[in-house]
Amino acid sequence: MRFYCPRLVIAALRGGSGKTLISVGLCALLKEKGYRVAVFKKGPDFIDPGWLSFAAKEKCFNLDPFLIPKERLISSFLLNSANKDIAIVEGNRGIYDGMDLEGRYSTAELAKILDAPVLIILDVSMSTRTISAILKGCQVFDRDVKIKGVVLNKVAGKRQENLITSCIRHYCGIPVVGAIPKLKKNLLKERHMGLV
């Protein structure tokens, strides 16, 4: 299958890592710069698609390999990304978290179906070099998943950012494309199952 629209899957190691915040911010930035952004959310989520739609000024579509057969999922992606400049796909849970031992229906599987590069959001709270070991594990766990960049989230300061960035560059060979500082106070309450 040939995909014409440039695309990016945004994933993390677990839920609550900042995927939605980064996805919404990226969609808003791209829209502000004049790009036509197609937006997608993995899973049957209904809250995050609202935020993504608001940021991109486009309807967000769900892509769920558990509920939608592969051929229809690809057709939906192709149809809804046609005539767009870029497609942003926000994953859910951890990148390899699926329904079974093989990780069926995971964000990683969706990225492979879409032949899409992956941007990993890493919550780096109270950690430095260990982050690169965890990321390296993600790289070798499934070499068909194309992890192409990292955003550090909840960074305590410049020293931590520089050390983690150096470690990821050295051990993993992929760029850190952004760093979000740790906030003293959460601006939004964490939600559970779509309810605030």
C-alpha cells in the first residue's frame, strides 16, 4: 500500500506521559503555520479527538485496529488524509501495549500498518541515563517500528535535559526534538476513561 500524505504517529511508554498535550500543541502549531492537518486518534476515545479537532480545525477520526479490519482502517486513513499536508496520529497507552503476547492492536501495530514514523514522548521525571536504556529497548523490541524522534516531558532543568539528550544521541542514535519543562502545578486534572 502506498501512502501519499506525510504522517507521524505520536506514542509513549505509558498513558499519562503527555501524548495528548504534545499532539494538540503540534496540530495547533502546524495549523497556525498554514498546513492542512489530518488528525487521527487510536482507539475508541472520544475526549482526545475533540481536543485534536479543535487544534487542527479539522474533524478527528478514530483508527482502531481492534474494531476496524485492516483494509477498512487503511481506507479510512487514505480517505481522511487525502488533500492534507500532514497527518498526525495520536496513539494510546504504551507503544507496545496490545491485547496479547504479540501486542496485537497496539500503537506499534498501527504505526506499521500506516508505514509511519513514530515520535516517542518520554516522561523523564526523576531519571537521566536510564531513559536511553528504556528507549533502546523500545528500538530493538520491534525493529519494524520506526522510532525517529523523542520529546522529553516533565524535564526538571537544563542539566537533566542536556544529559538525557546526550545519552539518547549516543546510545540510541535518534534526535531529541523537544523538551517540555515540569510544571509546578498541573493545569488540567488527569482524567479516567474520558471523564474529568
